[in-house]
Amino acid sequence: MNWDWEKLQEKRQRQTPPPPQGEEPEDPFRGFQIGGFLSKYFSAGIPLGSVLIIALLLWLASGIFIVNPGEVGVITRFGQYERQVGDGPHYRLPYPLEYAEIINTQLLRTIIIGQSSEVAKLSQGKAEESSMFTGDENIVHMQFNVQYSISDARKYLFNVKEPDKTIAIAAEAAMREVIGRSNIDSILTAGRSEVQADAFGVLENILANYNIGVRIHAVQLLDVQPPSEVEAAFKDVASAREDKVRIINQAEAYRMEIVPVANGTAVSIVNGAQAYAQMVTQSAEGEAGRFTSMVKEFSRAKEITKKRMYLEAMQNILSSAGAQKFVLSKTAKGSVLPLLNLEQNAPLFDKSAKGSGESQGGGAR
């Protein structure tokens, strides 16, 4: 049946009393002319049932959703957890019956706690968050981040309200606990890695008690500085430590260079001494053995041994390079006075003493 909506509206307007003058009737549809809207379609012959069926189909089709790889879909029914689905196309009851929230479980999320020392000097926005009290009663400004991912989407959504804020508060508490039992010297220098590891373990224990459904990947220190009032003094101390380490390294390098050389020289000297001792010992033993054998031979034939020893001694004397030899015949032996040139053969004589002797002796020969 086709409705003549315009005629029906005119009939209702005649039955409704006119509003008082100076006031306009309130439009329940706030400017939306529902009569014109419906009359436009119903006058064209479209039945109301078809429109309702199409609207119902569109409403039911709105429950189709797709979950990408690395994501999970958490479906709630009237705000209460219903089920969890993996990647791919899925269907849920249309809103407001059911609602699907897509959670990326492979995304590495990062929360930054505190602020850098440069920002802390200019503003006090997060000064109480970045300022921490060390174990040796010093104050240090810190900025660090926490990297985490969602391991259980249901726990992440329903176990804790505002999970990201909860993680930030837990990370700050864990870092304060670690800094509270550490010295500022180790925090500013070589103890940064130890502070990160300890804060990582404390934060894991806290979040495990909360059962928040996240997995912590890293806790990294970004900026660690002392307060601006004492920053110059700490820089001087750090510079002195660097000089100390540098001097120690230079000394170690010099030691590694000198000690092997000294050890090698010592070993060489010891080996030379041992070789000389062995040579002298063997030579002495050989001479002793030779003398012992000569004694035995001498006891057997004394004359022959004397002759042989005399000949060997004369051979050694006459074969020496600096010896001068004079050969005289038997006839010349009796007529020649055998005087040697002692001044030539004995250059070690004191010539000045000889001359003085000559002058004192009156030229005696």
C-alpha cells in the first residue's frame, strides 16, 4: 500500500492548534524533514519492509572484521570478555551487542620516563620524575626508556586499568629502587650496564605480580647527569678518573714492552754464563786428565817423558808468532858474544830510568 504522506501531514496540521504568537513550534527532528524523506521513497513505490530488510542486512554485515598478521582480536559482549581470535577474517555480533578490539602483539612499544638534563634545567615539568636519590646520598637526573610488547591481549585489556601508565609507574619505581642502592660514581661511569640489568629484573618481577600480560625487552639509560649546581665538579672528577685510567694504561703498555726485553736479556746472560761455566769446567777437566795421563807416562819412562816435554815446550816457544830466532854455526858460536838487544825485545823497560842510570853510572856498559 502506498501512503500519501503529504496529505497525512496536512491533516495533522489542521488538527493541531496553532502555537502562540511570537513562539515557533519545536521541531522534534531538529530540521530533518522526515516526512519529505519518507514520501520521496514511498511515493516511488519502495515498500517499507524492503527498506527494513536492507538496513538489517547492513547492520548484520557490520560484524565482519579482518585481523592482520601479528595482531589478535579481542571480542567483548556488552563490555565483557567473550573470546579471542587470530589473524584472518572473522565475524562478531554487530555493535552494540559485541565489539572487537584489535591488538598488535608484535609491535615493540616504548615508554620514556624522565627527561634529559638539558630539559631539566629549563623546565620543572617532570623534575620529580627524573630526579632520583642515590645510595651515597646524591641526586642524579635520569632519562630512560622501557621497551615492551604485549604477550597476552586479554590480560593487557582487562587485568589492569591504563596498562601503559601502570608500566611507566612500575618502571620508575624499579629504577628508583636500583638507584637507591647504587653509588653515583658507578652510575655515571662504568656501572650503567649493571643498573640497566638490575632495573630490568626488578621491573619484570613487579609486572609479573600485576599479571599485566606484557613482556619486557629492554631498559635503557638515555641520559644520566648530576644536578646542574655540582655538574662542573663531577666533570672534573670524571676527567681525573679518565686521566688515571689513561696513565695506568700507558704504564701497563710500557711494562709489557720492557719486561719481555728484560726477561730475554736475563735469559741470554744466564745462558752465556752457563755455557762459559761448562766450557771452563770441561777445559779444566781436560787439562786435569791430560796432566794425570802425563804423570802416568812419566812414571813409566821418565827420561823419554822429559825429552818429549822439552821438545813440546821448545816447539811452542819457537812456533810463536812474535819470537825472533838466531841460528849460529858451531864455528861462530865460540867467537860471537851472545848478547841480545834488550831494548828492542823489551819495550816495556822505562827508557827514562835507563837514561838516568847511564848518567849516574858514568857511561858504564
